[in-house]
Amino acid sequence: MNKIRFCIVGFGNIGTRHARHILQHPEAELTAVCDVPGKDFGHSLPSGVTKYSSLEEMLNHEKPDVLNVCTPNYLHHTHTITGLQHAAHIVCEKPMAISSKACDEMIKAASLNNRTIFVVKQNRYNEPVQAVKQLIQQGSLGRIFMVNVNCFWNRNEFYYNESHWRGKKDQDGGCLFTQFSHFVDILYYLFGAITKSTGHIKNFNHPYTEVEDSGSFIMETESGALVNFNFSTCSFEKNMEGAITILSENGTIKIGGQYLNTIEYQHIRDITLPDIQIVAKSNDYGQYQGSMSNHDKVIANVINTLHGHDQVMTNAREGRDVVRIIEMMYASVK
């Protein structure tokens, strides 16, 4: 079986992580990476990986099966469409884009070029999330009454100074796009579409940004469940919590920890989930931490899907739906 040939555009923290997992997979080959002129690629790449400063040049020369788009949020749309027009499948980091209009254009380009967009939502692979997903699919929880989402992280001035685009409204999009789109995605993945939203956002402690650092929303799912969604990047010095609590007809359960990595408590009719305590590290970027590091599973899903052994974990339409929910949340701000 031929190896899947990958190229990466954007070789910062997340692009480096993609590269590591591509290089480790026996059915994948990383042929090239691309970033801005003068980029220091460090010593993290084997000698056989070519380095480019032009995306067009890389795609023309390498003709990859897959382009991993790991650039800043506002470039996902442009780089995805460029890759699709060069006959590459796309692995697009979160968020898929910072507008649903851009997502629609990406989906249209994928259809025109008969290619697939894989949207990176690696928290779907977290064991507690999968356990609760199975309960919901089986109907074991019955009617969902209320869902509470709490995301309390720290993002300091170093984080924003590290990259020029962070905290810029037209490039970053806001905390719901950059920090907390994974939590919006898990809300959507488990409970479906959001139909109503009202909320408040504020910038308490990040005057050097153009976006909010905290927010609180009350929403409603298509099935009628109430959702409380609270987030902040003002947690003192470190990330503290990433949790989803579910109150339902047949049980109460909390997926908790800092990154949806544990079952903190549960009481479910006739069912007890295994005690899940994930000890794997989060994405560690030195001065701050991100979500759970499941990018190995993302890369494996791409390879298995292209070989006909799996299906896309998060497709483009789901990626667009998450963007639409975030747009609805921001539009509802009082």
C-alpha cells in the first residue's frame, strides 16, 4: 500500500506537532513544509523534508496527497482553497475558518475538486467524550435537561506577543474561535445543533488585545436542553478547568479535568462508566498549555479514511456548523 504524502503549511507550535505524528506513522510520508521567508525550522525535521517559503511552489513541486493547514485562523480559508485547487485533500486546524461564508467557499472548492476536508477537532477522541457519546447514542441518558460548560484557562501577555495575529479581531476572531472552539465542538458533537443564544462578553485583563477574555452564555439545543457556557482566559497563572456537566432524565455525569480528560462524577441508571483518568499530557507550549494531544489519532483517521478503512471524524460541514454556532453566540451578545 502506497504511503500517503503530506505537506504542511504553517510550521509553528501546531505545525510542528502535525509533523511529528506524520513522521511517526508508518503509512505516511512528510515531503515538505512551508512557512514565511526567513522562518527558522529548527532541527525537528529529517534531511529529506524540503523547506519552502512559497505555498504555490511547494504544491507545484511536491504534489502532495494531503496539505495540513496549520497557519493562523484568518489564513485557513485561503490556504485550504489553494490546496484543494492543487488536488490535495486538506487537514485544517481549528477553527475551520472565522466565518461561515468562508467555510461555505471551502466546502464548494472541495466539491469542485473532488477532495475531502478533515477538520481538526482532536478532543472528540478523548475517552470520556467517547464514553458519553456512546451513552447518548444508545439512549441510556434519556432526555437531556441541562448542560453546563466551564472553560477556565490562562492566556498571558507572552502568549499574545508570541504571534502577531493573536488578539486581533479580524485575524484571530475571538476567544470562542481560538481558545474555546473545541468546547463548542464537543457541545455540538454530543448534543447537536444550537438554536438559541444570549450572552455577555468582557475584556477584564487583556487590554493589549482587541477581543474578549471572558464570556457567559445561555443557549438552547434543538432538542430543548438548556446550556450554560462560561469561558475565560483570566484564570490566575494556569489553566484550571475544561468541563461539561450533563443533567438528564436517567443520570448525571461530569466530564472534567483541565481538558475534558476525566469522569469527575457520575450517577446513571443501571450503568457505571469505567473510572477514566487520562494521564497523557496536554499540548504543552512552554509558557501555556492547550487541549489534549490527540493529533496522532487525527493523522491516523486521515490515512485510514483515504485508504478506505474509516470515515472522516470531523467533516467540513460539521466544522462549518461549529463556526455558525460561534457566530450565533457573538451575534447574541448584549
